[in-house]
Amino acid sequence: MITISAAYAVFRGLANHSARRSNNNVSLTLQQHHMSESLYSTESPFNVSAFTEEPMSVETHQPKKKRIRRVKQELDYLRRESKKLEDELAQLHTIQANRPAGAISFRPRVTQTEKVTTSREYCAIAPRLRQKPSMWQAIAERQSRERGRVLARNMELRAQLETEYKLGKQLIQLLDRQIYAKALIQEKRHGLLWGHADVFKQQLQQSENTLLEVKRVLQGPPFRDPTACFLDTFIEKNGDKEVFVVQSNATLPFGTQATASALWKVLSTDQIKNYCYHHQIAQKSDTIVAQSFGIRFKENTVDADFRGKYTFSRFTDGDCIVIVWVGACEPIELNGIKCRDIQSQTTGWVQISEQRSEEMKGTLVRSYSRLSVDSGDDEKPQSGALLGLAQFFHDKFMATHYSVLEKSLIEEDWKMNSGWGGSQSV
């Protein structure tokens, strides 16, 4: 800024000196001589002799008119340069006024790109200085380009992630729809994964073997008093396994045949299909019912998906009627956790006989069932949780079927005694 101000002062002085020369020829010659000495003096900051190829000489023999015209041209040129310097000075003052307090001032690097042009008629003027681009400008441009590239890449990755997320959800839905097909994947143990004929054949054989255990169980302490009435559920230790046991004893005020028919009707019904996403009857007769099912159970905090097969068989053992059931159940999902290599086995029976006690008349109904869970070593926590739900499912079953059984008992008793003109039940 100091250099521009000094140049501006020098050019204004030159302009004033040149104006006074036009009034007096002698003084004009002397002033022109002094001005030339000032321009080419080594002490002047605007010494341009170094930029000229040859020094200018004062032409004293030129006519007066040519000299005046040349001076006027120089004045016009100096005035234009002075106007440019005034504009730059005003711009610098504006920048200085708008700069915040305490800001650090950096003087930009400049380079000289224009060549000095001289002539015999004009004074040599130093070329204008062109400002070089700042180092920080290049850094800012590079960072801006990098930021744009990163943002574009980020948008591309977001779009790709969204597409993959939608694809993953579709795959999960397709897998969930194949719940029944998962049973065909070979597991470590057999049972449910065998064909229908093999499973039901095995269950029927187990039902026949269960008849041999009925008398042994009825000789136990709970069943010694035929007039007792109870319904007990508990966990029993059997070696390193836990078994959920249900046993009951009751006397019903109905005939033996009516009670047996009502129980068989309720236990062997196929109405379970109304609650299943898969249901198939493999065999059905007056004494055998074999079914397979797949059911999703949701209530309160329990969300379970089961598939299973069970067989009900009806036998006549002397003057008693015995209904035996054997079932195998495989949990697919339990409270959002996929189950694998877990299987539960259920075996139970209900014996229906005439009450021979003198204190009570009616039909003696005694039942017993066992539920065990088999699993691999890695599935012990899930098998324990499944066994813990056994009591919940038992209570749910009793609450649902109690009224159905009561209604069926009344209907069967009515059928048995309608020919006598009325019911003989108490």
C-alpha cells in the first residue's frame, strides 16, 4: 500500500510540473530536464532505466508544437495511470476497514508477467503486478472436490444398503413361509422326520406296550383309595432327565359306556384343525385316530410354534376301557428363538371302570401321563424352557376342554338312557 501511495504522489507531481511547462517554454525545457533526471536517477523508487533498451534524450531542436503535443500525451497517460492507482488505493482502504480486529495480514505473492514497453515519445512505466493464487485457495478447492466425492460415495452406499435390506426382508419372509418344509431337513434324531407310516406304526406299538404299565402305576400310593378325588401335576426326576407328570382320580355320576364314549369323542376330535396352519389325518377308525399337526400358539408372553404327530388308541381290558395316547412334538420356534434338535415325547392313558365302592356309585376315571424333553447338549436351556411351559399348556388345555367334556358327557348319557324314558344319572 505504501508503494502505491508513493507512486500516486510522484505521478501527481509529474502531472503538475508538466502543466506549468506549457506556460513558459524556457521553464518547460528546464522542468522536462529535471523530470528526466528524476525518472532515471538511481535514488528514485521509480527508476525505469533498467527496463529500457536505450535512455531517452531531451530533444531540444524539435518544433514548439510537437513538444507541446507530446507533453499533452504524457499528461493524458499519467492521468489515466493516476486514476487506476486511486481506484486501487480506495479498494485497499475498503479492505483494510472491513478486516476484523486482530486479523493477520498476509501479503500475497506477486509475479511480473508483462514486458516493459517504451518509445521515444513516452516515459517507461513499470508493468502491473499480477497476483498469484493463494496456497490456501488450492487446498480449499482440493478439500471441496474430496468432500463432493465422499458425499456421492456415501449416497451410493446408502442406496445399496437399502436395497440389500429390502432383499433380506424378502428372504426372511420366504423362509418363514416354509415352516412345514423345515421338518424335512435331516436332524440328529429320528421320529418326526420319518415318514407318516413309520411314525404312527411306532406310536401304535408304544400304545400297546403302555397297557402293561397301567396296572403297575395303579398299584402306587396315589391310586390305592378309589374314592379319592385329585388332580396333581409335578416334575419328577428320572435319572438325569426331568419329566412332567399329570395324574388324576375321580368318580363321575355317569354310566361307564357313556363316560368312555364322551372321553373318546373329545380326545379324538379333529377340531384342532381350526387352530392349526397344518393338519392331516393319517388314520381314523372306531379304535384308532392318528393325526399330524402344525400350530402357532400366542398368548401373553408365550409365542411358540410346534409341529407334532399323535395317536389315540382305544382298548378293552376286561371290564375296563382304556384310552391311550402317544405323541411326539417338535418345537420350531420358542419366544422368537429358533429351536433345533429338540423333541418332546408324551405318553398317557385314562382308565374307565365301574365304581365298586359301597360309598359311591358311578364311573371311576383314573388317568396318568408323562412328558419328557430330549435335546442335544447345546439345547439344554431351550429344553428347560419348554419343560417349564408344560404346566401352562396343561392349564390352558383343561380350561378349554372342561366345558366341552361336560357337554359331551350329558349328550352321551342322554343317548344311553333315552330308551328308558329318561336319564338315570344323578
